[in-house]
Amino acid sequence: MPVTAQVLIRPKVGILDPQGQAVEEALPALGFEGVSNVHVGRLVELQVEDQSQLDAMCQKLLANPLIEDYEIVFEAGSGTEG
């Protein structure tokens, strides 16, 4: 039975995040104060038959392990906790 997983991918600490910086600078101009340390990442959602392969998928394709961290989260009710 397939399991639904979400892979949250973010820049590693210390890696330049120009997208996050642009968002952080734009928010005060739009009237939103008190926001800092903004990081923009991405979400990959997929259904897999064999969840043991997820880490390898992240290492080889979904994330760039040199500059990105990733976290695998299993959807609630999918029968597996992450």
C-alpha cells in the first residue's frame, strides 16, 4: 500500500538564500514588521510503495545534500509515523 510523504527541502544554515532575503526585505515594505530569518525552500509530495527508499531519493535527486537539508514527513493517516 502506498504511503504519502512530504519532503521539506531548505537551504543549509550558512548557505546564501537570495529568495529568502528578498522576501525578508519585501515584507516591511508591505507593512509586515517583526519578520526575520526568512528562508525559502520547497516541498515535494509523493506516494511511495517502499518508504525505505525515500532517503536515497533525497540524496540522489530531490535535494542537493551539499547545500540543502531535507526532512521527510509522513502524511497523517497514511498508516506510518515520521
